[in-house]
Amino acid sequence: MSKDCKAGLDDRCRDLDGDIRQKRGDTLVGTLRKTYGSDFAPGVRSDMRLDSLRDRTGGASLSKILKGR
């Protein structure tokens, strides 16, 4: 998939049906730290999966986790 995304989508792209793609649950926290900075999810191991982090934070979306920093 090309990264020809519209500005303001927080580096997310739209699917073919127009919906904004969400980060996959199997994305590692360490990978997200490369994108969002080393202060993303402090106190959490870098090999934790995003879906586990969401469970730990009560099902919060990645956007809500980022706003809570």
C-alpha cells in the first residue's frame, strides 16, 4: 500500500471503502515507540503487543493512549 495519505490522518491511510485503517493488534510497543517516541507507553516492555496494551488500558484506542501521555 502506498503512503499517499492525506495530511491530518496521523500517518494512517484510508481503506478502499474510505474507512481509516487502524493499527493491527499484533504491532509491538517497540515498533510504536519508533513512530511516537521513546516515552510511548512508559513502564511497558517493548515486546508487548498493541492488543495487550489496549486490554491493559481498558480497551482504549491508540489515539486515546497517545492523548493520555
